[in-house]
Amino acid sequence: MGEQPKIGVNRGNAGKGRPKGSTNKATAAIKEIAGQYTEQAVNTLVSILAGGEGIPPAAQVAAAKELLDRAHGKPGQSVDVNGNMAFTGLEVIVRR
């Protein structure tokens, strides 16, 4: 017998599409255009953070969060797992 194909592997699409790691042309163009407004956008966030008449506190918090995320990166997400994580078995119910 011949070699069996791996389950879950779609060999009919191998090599098609954009190569892994290459830049998307549409995304690159949008990033270039958006990059022209970086300073203006940061200044807007700073003015919202400073508050003033009519600026709700929720907007100030959102602006502060955005500035911190851009300056220091988004915080990592951690998962705290407590308890018994042992596999206790599998119950199979067959109904006819």
C-alpha cells in the first residue's frame, strides 16, 4: 500500500496564497497613510486625558489606557488555574 495522507492536511492548497511572513500590500498602504497622523492622534489622546469641560471621565480613562498600551505594550494575559486538573476518564453514552 502507498503512504496514507495525514489527516487534517489539505495538500491541494499547498504553496498557494501569500508566503508566510510577507507583508500584505493593502495593509502596508493603510499603515503608511495612518502613520502620517500618529503625532496628531497622540496629541488628541493627551488632550482628552488632560480633561476639561465636557470630557467625561470614562473618555479620560480610555485615553490613558491607549497611551499606556502604546508606550509600554499591552499587558500579558495570565490565567490562574487552581484545583485538580487530572483527567478522570471519559463516559460514553450510546442512545438508540
